[in-house]
Amino acid sequence: MRVIAGIAKGHRIKTLKGELTRPTGAKVKEAMFSILQPYISDSVVLDLFAGSGALGIEALSRGCKHCDFVEQNKSAAKIIAENLEKTHFLNCKIYNSSARSFLNNCTQKYDLVFIDPPYSKDLYNETLSALNDMDMLNPNAIVVCETGLTHNIKCELNLFKQSKYKDTMLLFFKKDETM
């Protein structure tokens, strides 16, 4: 897996061996960032269920201002740190925490949030509600959920785009200024 574009383009991203994480495929990541490119510059990003950190690192490479990575698995969090060291990004922080615990204690507001939990744990609706209820999203914030095809996502945010790639669905939600 590599960084697709930006200042770290071409850098290899290390991933955790085994089936504990499910890295976003290159074609899905490329499609996702084609849609997100106008929103990335100078944004504050949250990569929840970060795995290898590939989505947050891609956002950093493309010009986001800051990225917080949240990963519960200690081995995966260590790999994120290695990937950040390799790509030389310092405008970020890694939280070795569950998403729920992080969201319950976070005071930061975000412009762009990636939600990609293990498909077997249906954490999407709970996570989306927490982001919205705890007022963690800036006006016009974008939340991207990467899901399997069978997940039923309910969200108070506005769905503005969805795209299907084989067995993966990308859902793009936006918090309107009026919300």
C-alpha cells in the first residue's frame, strides 16, 4: 500500500499482518480522495478506527492542517507511528484508545472524519451519533463511512454522495451550516 498523491506520494504504508485490520484498497482510496480533494486543504481531520493510518496519512499528504488517529489495537497504533515517522508528518497525534472513549473525552472539532470500523462490529450509527451529539463537527464538516454492502446506516447528517466499489460502500455525509 502506498500514499497516492501529495507530498508523501509513493511512500509505502506498512499494515498490520493478519485480519485484525482491513486496509482500504487503492482504487477505493483513490476514488474517495477524488471526491474529498476540495475539502482537504487546511482541514482538521479525524481518522477513527485508523488501522495503518493510511486515510489520515493520505489527508496529511494532500495538505490537511492536522490529523488525529484513533486506534484501539496497540500493534496497529505502533504501525501508525512508524508510518508517520517514515512519511515525516508531525502535525498529528495518535490516540491508543477505543473510538467511544476518545469521542467521550474529545474537545476538538473536525472538518473531515473517516469512520472505518471492523465490519463485524456495527459501530457506524453509534459513532455518527456521538460525533453529531457531542458537537465535534465544524460547519460543513464531511464524514466518510467505509462499509460493507449490507450495513444499515442511519444518520442525522445529510448524505450527499454514496459510491459502491465491489463489496465496499463509501457514504459521504455533510454537516450543513444550518444544523
